[in-house]
Amino acid sequence: MKLIIQIPCLNESGTLAIAIAALPREVAGFDAVEWLVIDDGSTDGTAELALSLGVDHVVRHPVNRGLAAAFMTGMDTCLSLGADVIVNTDADNQYEARDIPQLTVPILAGEADMVIGARPISETEHFSWIKKKLQHLGSWAVRMASKTDVADAPSGFRAISRETAMRLNVFNPYTYTLETIIQAGQSNMRIASVPVRTNEDLRPSRLVKSISSYVRRSLVTIFRVFVTYRPMFFFFWLAVLLAAPGVLIGVRFVYHYLSGQGGGHVQSLILASLLLTLSALAAMCGLLADLIATNRKLQERIRVDLLRARLAQGQADTRLVQSRGVVEAR
């Protein structure tokens, strides 16, 4: 059994040494524990520093592609390296590395496919009051969309089984945390939460540049993934919301028409027709989106089968090119 701990990085030369020093080399249940750093186009020598710190594998993006892309590059690389379980953590040493064994226990026991580390948000001093409330609100929204009981959805401290890593596919370039949970929940994967500890803040968050931006991007992510994985549900209720007032306004017009006052209520007839037409269009969009979603699921199965076959044959990822001790991702 092999465990690989991956760390997505962007200009983390100031904190990476602290995060690396805390990582374990032995975890119960695993024969080997390796470290992987994904350098997302850093300009401060992060990749070279990682090698000097004894990191086993370093993959570098030639340009900055975003946190989600770095996460997925790490997933693909870990699979190519034969990881049975993958743990993702941050380069700013936010999460307590001694809790990594707790993340892996439910996967080793066969009780979960993905385990999310739940931070003590209410007790975290460097989180502002509004950030704490938004974290709780965001987790609630993700639980509703994913049909899971994840306590801390934005947490990047998580363990993922090999099979689950092969099935994950992130579309959002901003962040992977919310989308992977919703995707896993909608795909009937088992998700568990375990309490973890956090360390003191070493630097300001780069993901949350402002509260308004964070809320906007999170809502867009939840909406997009929800529509992707449950399109019929979304468009059905949209059609109902449009049809209900359309029917009521139409009945009102018919009542006045039968009372001989229809000439003064033509606007109601026009509005009712418009709402009912939009409702029909929403229903048609739902049917088309459902067909597309079905096709996407078939494509995901094909992708997983091809990936499984390539990994079984020991073939390397052709997007990775060895260069001066650092593997570059095309």
C-alpha cells in the first residue's frame, strides 16, 4: 500500500519548508509514504526548493493554471506513481499534518471513498466572524446539493482513494473543494468527515481575496455543478415556477373574458402566454440537459476504463516531461 501526500503550490517558498517538515514518512497501514509538490507556475523557485527539501516528486506547470488545475495534475500524477490513497494538504501549513493518519483510517477500513478534514472553524481565531458564518453557510449549501453530511466543505485537507481519484474531474478553474464533494455525492461515492486541527496563520489566504468575491465564486460553482449533475431537477422546478403564475394569470383572464370584460385584460393574456412559453422552453432545456448528462456519464465511464487500462499497463502520463529533476506538465 502506497500513500502519496500532495501539495499544490504557487510561490510558496516562504512557507513550504515549514509544511514539508511537518509531513510524516510513516503512516499506519501503508508500506510507503511519498511526497508530491505541484508547482503551479511559481516564479520564486518553489520547485527547486521542494527538491532540496527532500520531496520525492515535483511536477511543474509552465504557467499558472489555477488551484483546481494543480489539484487535478496532482491526482493524475499520484495515480501514475501507483498511489493507493492520496492526501491533499496546503503549502501554508494551515492543517495539522499529524492528523493525516485520521484521514486515511476510514478509507483503509473500507468505510469511505473520500474523507474531508473538518476544521474547528468556530474556534479558529484568525477567521473573522463573517468568514466563519460564510464557511458554515457554504458547507450547508454543499450538503444540500451533494446529499452528504460534510461538515467543512471548503476544507482542502482530504484523503481520496485510488478508485475515487480516477473518477474525479474538475471543471472549475477556481477551486476543487466544493465541486469534488458535489460530484462525489451525486455519483454515490461515500464521503466521511473527521475532525482535524489547524495551525496558526502564516500568511493571508490567496483564495479568499475578498468576501464578496468568495461568495460569488462559490455560488457560481455550486450552481454550475448542481445543474451539471441534476439538470432535470433544476429545470423542472424552473418550469414550475414559470408555469404557476402563467396559469393563474391565464385563469384570471378567462374569468374576466367570460364576464364580458376580456377586452380590458389583454395584457394578462400576453403575460400568461409568455410565462407558459418560457416554462415549456425550460422543460425542453431540462430534457436536453438530462440527455447530455447521461452522455457525460457514459464518457466518464469510458475515461475511467481507459485510465485504468493505462495505469494497469504501467504507461506514463504523456503530458508529463522530465526536466532537470522536475517533471513539467504540458
